[in-house]
Amino acid sequence: MSTRTGKFWHRLVRRGVIRFWAQAAREAADTDVRVLRRRRNVARKLRSHLDTLISIADGRLALPIIGSNTFPKPHGTDWAWRPTVWRDSLPSKGRVAVQTKEGLGEEVTLFHDCSISELTLRQLRNTRAKDLAPFGLRMDVFRFDGSFLSLVIDFPKEALQGLDRKFLIRMDTIVEMEKPLEIFARFNIKHGPNTEQIVRELPLHEEDIMVEFDLAYSKLNEKRIERAWVDLIFEGPEMNQVILRDVTFSRRPRAEM
């Protein structure tokens, strides 16, 4: 039987089932009680399966759509981006005993100076109703004998097109932690032999965790921009679990002074 023929018969049977139960419901008040009892028993079994299907479908269809780049953007935004780890399903979901310069995907890399790594990274599916990002990134830190730990997010080339000192770079994130710690975001932009750096502390006590990097205060050579990235620097990360539910970036021209 061809696929097209199979689909035709499937639709025909489905329509027949729906018509049967619709008619049975209309006739229930006058149906013979013996027939009604049998139909009730079958309907109860059918309802159990339908309730399960509806519950699972509602849960799955309520999740953020994989590949989504949707998130609130400030007025005037001309470029916006959610990195792949938070947007698409990765072939490799996680790493254990993560060594320095290892990471997930093509854009996210972990840097540290631990002699023995007790660090893990894992992509997880976001399931909360308020999540816009399809995925989150979980980092578990056990014993930590290093002096620094940072997560580097490399910007795509599109972010650098037309970039100059008139722009603001904005970062929004959603962070969950087992216990309090400090997180700093350092925006780096390489131009020629030099690298400009702008550091902001994430306001983890606020509901909306957002920082902006104003390039007007940099010494950026706009004609020699080569690459840009953000370091998320974790202070005192030992024996902690940090989940970055979402990380997004956008840029817009700053208001004229």
C-alpha cells in the first residue's frame, strides 16, 4: 500500500470514529441501557488515552520552539542574537571534567586554571512557562583549586558589520544558582594589535538581569575590528550549580548627546 493510500484510509477511519461517537453522544438519552453501558465502558477507556495524549501534547507544544531567536529587544535594535547553545539542540549535550578551552557548540568555551577539573557543562531543555529560550546551559562546579573561571561567548561576524563607537551592546540573561556568587561580564573587541575591554557586574539581585557596554567610552579603532567576545567571569564558584536559562545580545545606536 502506498503512503498516499495509507494516509487516505487513516483519515477515513478517523472521520468514521469521530462521527460514531458524535452520534452516540446525541442518542445517549434514548439508547437502550445495555448498549449504553457498553458504550460507556469503551468511552471511559478511550477518554483515559485521550486525556494522556492531550496532557503530553499540551506540555510539549508549550515549550519554546527549538531554533527560536525570539526575545524582547530595545527600540532601535539593528542586530540581535541568541547563541546556539540556548537556541538549538547540540549533538553533544554535555561534558564532564571539562578542560580549559573546551566547551559546547562552536561559540561557547570554558576557561580555567584548575590542576584537576571537577567541572561539568550540560545543555538542558527549558520547560518553564516563562522561558523564551528553548535550551539552558548548566554548569556544575565541585572542588575548585583554580584562580579563575570564565565562560567565553564568541560573537558572529554579523555583529561586527558597521560597528562603531556610536553603538551600545546589550546583554540579557536569566541565571539560577544554588548559592550566591558574583558574575562579571567583560566585553572584548579586538582591533588590530589591541583589545578593548569593558567590564560590568551582572545585577543578580534584580528581576531583569541586563548589562550594556557603551562603545563611546572605548578607544576602538573602527576600521580594524577583527572579532568580539564576552567573558562571563564567575567569582567563588566552588560547590555550586549555575544554570544560564537564556543569554541574548543586541546592539543599537546610542542616543546623541
